[in-house]
Amino acid sequence: MSVPTPDVLPAPDATVTVGAYLATRLRQLDGPHVFGLPGDFSLGLLDEMLAVPGIEWVGCTNELNAAYAADAYARGRRGLAAVVTTYGVGELSAMNGIAGSYAEDVPVVLVSGMPPTKARAEGLLLHHTLVDGDHDHFVRAYREVTAAGTVLRAATAVGQIDRLLLTAINEGKPVYLGIPADVAVARVPAANLALPLRRSPSDPTSIQQFRAALVALLAAEPSLTVLAGPRVHRRRLEGELAKLADLPGVRIATQAGAKAMLDERHPASLGTYMGAMTRSAATRDAVDGAPLLVLAGTTLSDVLTGLFTHRFSPEDAVELGFESARIGASLFHGLHMDDSLRILHEVVAERGFPPLPPLPKEPRPGVPDAPDSDVLTQGQFWAEVQQWMPEGVTAIADAGTALFGALALHMPHNSDLLAQPVWSSIGYTLPATLGISLAVPEHRSVLFIGDGAAQLTIQELATILHGGHTPIIVLINNAGYTIERAIQSPHAVYQDITSWDWAALPSVLAPGVPVLTTTVRTREALALALVQARECTDRLVLVEAVLDPSDAPELLVELGRGAARANGAPPPAG
């Protein structure tokens, strides 16, 4: 990633405030929206940041939601996003969201407006502290969920800001930036703003050695199978993946966190691979039995591997990471994934594999054998969604019923699926809908979220409505935590939630803002509501689908059984 040269270069002796310097760098890095909430220690910082042309404040209803929204914004932009909070109470509220960004390789900058330098040095017993004179408790806490962090001093602020932003860009991880109130308004040299921040190029020796090793490896192989993961998406390398898929002898599967990264109608597409939970036996066999497997940007976590039921050996596969690659025991450091994927394409093209026979296609969610009933079932629900799903959308699926239903869909052309399968923090996707709506406004957002998840973060619906965004929200009302019911104790009291009037919520959160709301309980009503939602493009649409608490998508049932076995619990009964 690099940045354009600013339209007006600063004079050699010009100065700007630290807040303005940071904001200008964010704007240069294509992250002009700044998410967060104000606090007394961050007010001066915010004033300086928002004085920079092109910076737009996105005030959220709480810091956790702001972190979620920034995470999705960074995913959508394939770049940087910033969250500004106040010290202590604010940054701690955001920490869960930042931890999710770390787990899922998303470069978010957490900016904490801190007490002045003198107050910190003297250990004053201020509000938002633990009143023990130690002002670095939360700085230390953030070391556990960020790739790097610092508390700025005016004398070194320029270099430290640039260093941290480059760390986030290079490593694809969040970073922490503490800015004392006096440092935020201190003036620093502006000259560096004329110099773009960019990743250092791949090491030329590593490029040569990797290419040579790959040529030798492919010479004896009959075909190539790629399992592509979410890190390919983070680097915006879908184009390289598609070019590779166009070559003869290549097949490509994607992980659940990168579903639809390759058009699922492509002849080389194997669809989504999840170990034993893979819906197509042909897909599972193609990955697990591949003569040569390339793991491109993968994360081999429990959910993404079907609870570790993958049968391939990662040690025998070629691995392509953000900043390195591996073939056998040989590690190629300083080799960016941009280059390793490009070289893979070039070497495969030169090798010239013979064509492979056509693949059997994954079954689409079909019409259930049972006739339609007065009660909407999960099978009927996802079959209708499959038939209805328009092209050119960003589908967003919350952890739980929504995600495991959406993973069985065949995504339409020019569409994306946003999910958080590694961190799996329920409620993430409602604020994420705000972030993705700002990041990719040309794609309409379609959110699938359960009622339990929505109750965690529903406040951000107010920001979405007042901001004029028009997503389609399909709320699955199944009276509680169905994902947990699928694992253990389905009838336990802790699986239940209080009942809300979901259709009434938009008018409470945004009086006067036009919204289309519908509650459906049958397949026929759902089909009609979805058609209306697609045609209604000038306002937010909320479709509440009422489903049985004990009903779950097939993939979720399989996950529940596997998780119960792993936890040593009896399978859920009834």
C-alpha cells in the first residue's frame, strides 16, 4: 500500500499539530472516516484531527461498536481504519473489538486521548484511572491485542506515528497510539507528510529463491490445488487468485472467512472448504487429497477447518503468508503475498498443466421435501434467501445461525460475504454494517443477524439510520442463543433472551426516518418481504423472520455435535 502525494505540499519549515499530522496520514492512507466517541482527554485531539480537510467523524453509540465498525471499514477498504476513544473507560470498552481485529488480521489504529504528560508523570489520581498513580495499566493491556503501541511524546511523535501506521499496514494487525492531551496540540514538522508511507518491497533474493524452488516443485506435479484464506482478501489479491484460476490444471477452494473471494461460478472453483463440514465430498477430496496443495493466506483455526477435521498436512503444503512463504523446510522471508501469488501464477503458466475434468457442482440449498407449513423453517428460510439474493451486494452474517446458514449459500456474481468466524463475537455485524456501508457504498449491504446477537449492539442501528444508509437487515428471531443450544443444554434458562418489538425499534432510534419493516412467519410471507426489500432502495429495510428456537441450519447442527464432543458434553437432546 502506498499513498498519493498530497495536493498541496507543506513548506520545508511548516509545522502542524500532532493531531493534524495523524489525521493527514489517515487521509493519505485512504482511511478518512474516523470512528469513536469523545471524552474530556480526547477533545483537543479530535478538534485538531477534524480540522484536516477530508476527515469525517463517525460518532458511534459506544466504543465497542466503534471498534467493530472500524474493523469492517478496514476490511471493506482493504486498508487502515481508526478508532478514537478517551483514556481508560473508552479504550477498555473498545478492546474486544480490537482483539477481534488482531485475531482476524485487520489493521485498525486505536487512538486513546490520554491525560496530559505532566499528570501522567506525577501519577495524579484522576478520573478514568484506577486511582493508584499508575497511568499505564491500559497501555500494557493493549500490548496483548496489538502488534505495536506507544504513548507519544512531542519530540518523537512524527516518527512514532509513521512507524505504527507502517506496522499496521505491513503486519495486517491493529496498533495502539496513546496521545496525551498536551501532545495532541503540540506542533511538529510537517515535512514528512510529503513522503508517502509504503510497504518496503519484497527481498529480491527471496523472490529469486522462491521462484526457483517453485519451478523445481511444480515440474513433477500433475496439477495444483489452492486453499485460499482471508488474508488474501485483506491484501485485495482476489484478482491474482482469479488469474491463477483461469489457468489449466488449477482448482481453488476458499475458507469460510473468504467465501466468494473467487466467483463461485468459476469452473475452477471448489467452493468452501471446512474439513469434515465441507458440504461437497468432491471439494473435500480435492483439497485433502491434492497432489500439491498451496495454502494462500489461510488460518487453520477450529471453525475454518471443521473443528480440525482437515486431512491434509500443512507441513507438506506450500504456504504463502503476508510477509513470507514456505516450501518444505525452506522459509523465504521478506516475500510479500502480492509477489508470491504473482510468482505462483507465472510459474504455473510456464509449467502448463493439462486441463482437469469438470467439477461436480455443490448442491444449492433446495426446496425442503416437507410441504410448506404455517411455521417457517431454517431450510425454507435459506432456500428462499438463495433464490432471492441479488448480485453486487455485501452479505454480512453474524456468528451463529446466520453465519452457518449463509456459508451454505452460493454467492451471486460481484458479491462478498463479511463474517468473523475466528473471533466469533456475537453482535459484531450490526456495527460492521455501518462500517461496510461507508467503506463500499456502491454495494448494498444485506445483514443476517440473530436476535440474541442484535440485542448486544442494536444501538448502532440509530447511527445507520441517521446516516442515511439503506441496508437490508434480516433479523432471525428464534428467541435466544440457538448456536449455544446446538452445542449443549438447549433448554437451559441462560439460552433465553427477553422478547423485543423489533419492528418498532427503528422508529424509536430514528424518529421520522422512513423505514420499511416486516415480520414474517411463513415461507410465502418471507418470499414477498425479500422481493419488497430488494425493490425498496431508498430506505433501510428490516425483515424480522420468526423461527423455532430448536431449528438450526445443517452446518450449525454439525458444529454443535462436534463442539459437544470436543467439550466432553453429551449431545443436545430435543
